[in-house]
Amino acid sequence: MYKTIIDEIKANLGGNKDLDRKYLSSQIEKYKDHPYNKEILKEISRMMWDCLSDEEKIEFIEISQNENPIMDILNDVSYDIENGEYKLALNKLDKFMESFQPPFEDDKVSEYHFFTNPLEEILFNTYIGAEKEVRLIPDNQPLLDLYYIYGFLLLETQKIDKAEEYLKKAIKINPVSSRIILELCEIYKQHTYNYNKYYMYASDALKYAYYPTDIGRCYRSLGHYYIAENQMKTALALFTYSMEFDLSPMTYSEINYIKSKNNIELTLEESIDIIKNKNIQIGPNPFIIETLENLANEYEENMLLNQSIYFYKLRYNLTKDEKILDRIKELENKINY
């Protein structure tokens, strides 16, 4: 039904921008009470955009950039957060959210996502996939950051149910964001009667993580799960292995505490064997390593050297392969030549 209506509207466009605008305006009125009115209006709005002249598009973009409430509130609270003024930042966001109308929401035919880079989009397409037509949220509308920061602040102030609500809004926009998934883990660690959901989320975060610090945090999260299960040897193995990715002083203290209380000693090799026997992923997801290599090569072949360096650096940080470091230096020399 929706597709038939949209195809008919498109077929009636004649190429005269002024006449097409008037026609599209009439279609907005025609379908205002239709069951798919929300979806039809969105698509007509996109057609209206195509009817604008280049000058009108530039003017519209300039106006929208000057009027950016999401960016404005995030800039406002960032200073408070940096200075540890979480309650002040939360109060500002509470007030903002009272009247906030999200500019991008899923409807019957479209789902809205935001990905930091092509790697995340590939992870989404490979492991999750879309149920509807995917539309990407523009970079200058950081709705993902808004929901994530709001959820984080709510969690810090122990407003658990509301924190979960907004972190789930964030994860809906980017289902492969390890950092958002790990924040949800904190909720399920502290406020559930069993750890099954916690374990599931921690495992997902590990599958999608491509920063060493995030990988380290994933292993620590899994370590806490095994503490709750009273499997201290496995917990120690996970904490020990996490230090290969993130040298956390707190984790070092936890390792020593487990050792002293349980009279356990493990080498790194023994720790890895224990983790393997639990069928837990060892190190970064191999698919991520392969994809980073493909992306770096693709951008290099197309002479987009800065983008290529970005993906080479991500891969180097995960593998510490000196050959990759040499390649990065070669590309940087080409740019600076």
C-alpha cells in the first residue's frame, strides 16, 4: 500500500520544481488521515527537498545548523560532566527532555541508525541486519550521544529504570556500540536477580568491540559474572587476560584480592586456556580484524589516504603488527610530501 502510493506520487512529478512543490503540498493534505500518513509525509518531505534550488538548500542547511537544540544542550552539559557536576548536567537534560521531540524515529517503513564509521555499519549488516529501510541520522544531529549521555547520567544517579529506557533508545540507533552495551551491563549487574542478561550483553559487547580499552572492559565484565557464579579461577583468568588490553589499576587490585582469598595463581597462557574452555572469544573478533584490513586497503586504492590511515591505526591498536605501523608511516609520508 505505502509503496504503491509513493510510486504514484513520484510518477506524477513533471520536472517543473514550482509545479511539483504545489502538487506535493496537495498530496500532504490528501493523505493526512491515511494509516501510513507519517511515513508518506516523510517521503514527500524528501521529494520536496529535491525540488529546492541549490541556493534554497544552502539557506536551509545554514538555518538548521544555527538552530540545533541537540548540539546546543550537549555542548552546555559537556563542561559540567568534565568537572564532575553530574547532577547539574542531569537537571539540565531533564528539563530539555520534557519538551524534546525526537527528529528521527522509526516508523512502519523506515528505521533510523547512526554509525561512527563504516566498520560499525558492516558489523550491523553482518550480525543484526535491518527489518525495514535504513535511513542514517545526519552527523550534525547527535541523537545517539544525547540518549547515551542522558542514560549514563541517570545511571550515575541511580535512576535505574529511566537509565535503561534511554540506553535502550541509544542501542536501538546503534546496536553494535560496545560502550553503550557495556553501560547496560552495569544495570543488569546491579539490579537483576540473575546474570543471564548481563552475560549475554557482555558477550555481545566483546563481539563488536574494536578499541583495546573496550575489549579489556568486556573481559572484566565477564569476570564479574563468574565471580557471581563463584567460579573464581575463571574470573581470575578473565581479569588477568583483560590486562593485555587495558592496564587498569583497579583490575590489578582485584586480581591480587582473588589470588590472596582463593590461593590461586595463573599464568597468562593458563588464563587463555581457561577462557577458551568456556567458549569465550579470545582477543578481538577476527571478523573485525579482517574488515579493518579490507577497509584500509579499499581507501588506499582509492587514494583516500587519511581514511586508510584511520583504519590501519585501528587495526594496529588491536594487533600491534609492526608491518602495519610501517605502512601507516609510508602513507603519512605520502600525505606530507
